[in-house]
Amino acid sequence: MAGSTHTVTNQPEPLAGYDVFSADRALVAAVKRHLDPTLHDAAFEELSGLGRSAGSAQVQEWGAQANDNPPRLRSHDRYGNRIDEVDFHPAWHRLLGKGVGAGLTAAWQRPGGHVRRAAAFLVWTQVEAGNTCPLSMTHAAVPALRTDPELAAVWEPRLTSTVYDRGLRPAADKAGVLFGMGMTEKQGGSDVRANTTAARPLAEDGTYELTGHKWFCSAPMSDGFLVLAQAPGGLTCFLVPRVLEDGSRNVFLIQRLKDKLGNRSNASAEVEFAGTWARRVGAEGRGVRTIIGMVAATRLDCVLGSAGLMRQAVAQAVHHCGRREAFGGKLIDKPLMRNVLADLALESEAATTLALRLAAACDDDSEQARALLRIAVPAAKYWVTKRCAPLAVEAAECLGGNGYVEESGLPRLVRESPLNSIWEGAGNVQALDVLRALQREPAALDAYLREVGQARGADHRLDAAIKDLLTELADLEGVEARARRLTERLALVLQGSLLVRFAPAEVADAFCAARLGHDGGAAFGTLPHTLDLASIVERARPVA
């Protein structure tokens, strides 16, 4: 037997056995701020329970297993019959069951539901982001279905159930269901009005037969899908069940599964419809307006998902640097590394604070809240999701070579990090949506200015940024070419105003200096050295 060549030292233990929720001070503060105090005890108990589960070594292992064993398409059974089923690793089902059980599809059914769900979604994303895709679409299907009260009465109780009931069976026989979405096609992508899938009316009122395809259809084993197709009256929204009421399979031909950069645990399919039965949702020709509520909800989930990925990347980096020694001391105490970690933590807290503020607006049924969401959701979706990838890469670099090794978990975060910027409308789509809100809905800009105006006078750099933004908004010539710049400024000013109002002074000061006052560089780790960087890093430290 070979002798030992060395003793392993100075290798930080894995970040496990901790409460992902309670260790996130920015998230805890946001939940406390936006929830009615009478809900605090129940909400914190739920979220802490989910946080302990997310931080456990067992559940972390499920996340790794789900990604290491991607879903597999079975188009036919052994006899040659078409079945169009996708097999997942058992870990996928365990994760999905935990997510459904934690209420990640049940925001619509309880007070403060959107804030509670948003916090849970942010926590659960940190375990494994792929399983949040069907959770997100199921949650988001509710507002679209509510345009048809008869359909909503049947489907909403199933969608908001906290029971994960896997397997393809008639929805009426299941304790809970999941939904997917099919909008884009090969020739159009985000330009859904270019869709060619045709819907032919059947004899029964409101029912149609679909012929066509969908180029991206995630979670194809869901129980139902909201899709867009061209009816005689124009582009229309339809509900397509996988299994019909009589127990027979609907025509849902899965051509192949996408081989994606990240999000490996989740199946994204190309599907074809050939005489597929569908039920109309909303009026003919009103497909985009009908499904827009679903799109808005999934876009907010992109913000939450990116905030969750950023938080986990920061937690891993701070954990490692707090235990790793080099050049005579802990990495976390080295001035340059402290600057990097503080900058990463700043970005993460700004994302979390903005995401939870938008979730709180979803719980607010006022006209002003709806107007704020109209402009703030696409702006946040544009900016927060774009900050995720560079942050994840920088966090991996904090671990050195270890961060480039799969076992560290950072490569999975890096691969996942661009996804939310691309899905549910990429950057240009979001920026143009912001322009539409500015040009067509004056109440949206008014609500935004009221929101950021609440912090006016508290920081001179924020005040100057608001003034510069108003100047830019006053000149709309050539505005489409400036849409990204304008959307970025809208998001940064909103983040700054929230941090000035709610974050510790050292966090708000650093954000206003580096993000609004231009006293920072293009790379992370370029904050002014005179700031209280140690306190910012300590606030981000996950307590195992």
C-alpha cells in the first residue's frame, strides 16, 4: 500500500448544512419590509425551512445529480407506438416535488403570496435552476387563464396545488398539474406575430385543431401548455392538454430535445402539432394580449432567478475566501480581494432588493403598482439578468483553479448565468418594451418617477442621476438606438433609490459611488478604496 505523500490543508470545506434564506441578510430584510407583520412568523418559518433544505448536503446532491443525468426522449415504445415521453433522473422529481410543496406555484392563493413565493424562488434557484422552469410557467399561467373565468375555475385550483403529481393522466384525475408554454417558432423567434401554426375551429364552441410547430417548448412532460396560433380572427392563445379528458394522448410530437449550454436538468423540446386538440383562451386575434400576463410573470422570475444565481455565486466566493489562506493571511482580509468581494456583494444585494420590490408590487392591486410593473419589470429583466454572467465568472475566479472544476459547483452557475437574459425576450426585446411603455403609457413613467422620488434628497449622486435621466427622457430623437442605454439607467436609478431607502448606509454609499457616481471601473473590484468594504463583505457572508 502506497504511503501518503502529503496532508491536505487550506482547502475550505463545502458550503453545506446552512439555512440559505436566513443567511441572506438582504433577502431577509426585504421579506420583512414588504410583508404585513402579521404574516412574518408563518412566512419566516416556511422560508427558513426551505432554506435549510436548500442548504443541506442531500438536496445539493440532488441538484448535481439532476444536472449530471440530463432528460432523455423516448419517442416510441418497444412496439413502435408513438409515446413522446421524456424520462428524468429521480433527483429531478424530488426537486420538483419540494418546489411545488413549498408553494412556488401557489402565490395567487394567499396574502403576501408574491413576496413569499419570490423569496422562496430565489432560495430554491440556488439549489438547481432547471427545475424552476416548470415552476415558473405553472405559476405564470394563472393570469392568462383568468382572462377566461370558466377555464380559470377549472384549472387554477390544479395549478396552485402544493402536490406534485407526476405522470401523464387526465388533469381531472390529478392532485396537481404543471403547465408549459409554446410561443416561438423557427421563422419568427420573438416576433410571435410571424407564427404560422394554424388553428382550425371545430364543431364544439371554443375548440380547435392545431397544425404547426414550436421551436422552443420547455418542460414537455407538463400537463398543459399555453400556445399561440393563427386562428381565422388572427393570432390567438390556446390551451393544449397533453392528455385529453377521455384518457387518450393529445397529438404532441416531440421531435428532439435541445442540447443547451446550461439548464441541463430541464428538457427543452421542439414539438409539432398535427391535428392537436386545443381550447381557445380569450378572444380570437387577442393572443398576445391574453398571454402577456404570463410573459410578465415569467420575466419577473428571470429577475428572481438571476438574483438567486448571483447570491449563490457570491456566497460561494465569500465562503471560500473566508477560509482560504494565501500570502500570510485569509484571502477575505486582503484589500484587493475584499474590494472584489464587496463589489460582487453590492451587485447581488441590488438585484435582490429590486426583485423583491417588484414582487411586492404584484401583491399590490393598485393602479400605480401595475403601472410601475409595466416599466420596471422589463427594465429589471434587461439589467439584472445581464449582470449575472460577469458576476458568476468573477465569483468563480475568486476560487482560482478550484472554481473552474465541476465539483466546486461554480461551472454550473457560469453555464446557467446567461439563460435568463436570453429567455422570455432577450435584451433588445426588453429595451424596446420599455420604450413602448414610455411612449404609450404615461402612467408607467409617472409611477416610476414617484417610486424613485421617494429617495430624492438622500444622496447627491442619486439626485444627479435622476436629473440626468429626466434630461435623457426629454429627448426622444433616435431613441430606439439609445434604448439599451436608457433602460440601463432606469434600472440603475431604481436600484439606487431602493438601496438608499432600505439598505445599510455602507451599501447605499458604495452603490451610489460606483454605479451612479461613476467612481468605479468596468470590472468588479474597482470600488473606491475609501468605502467601508469590510462591512459590505461581512453582510454577504453566509453563516454555515
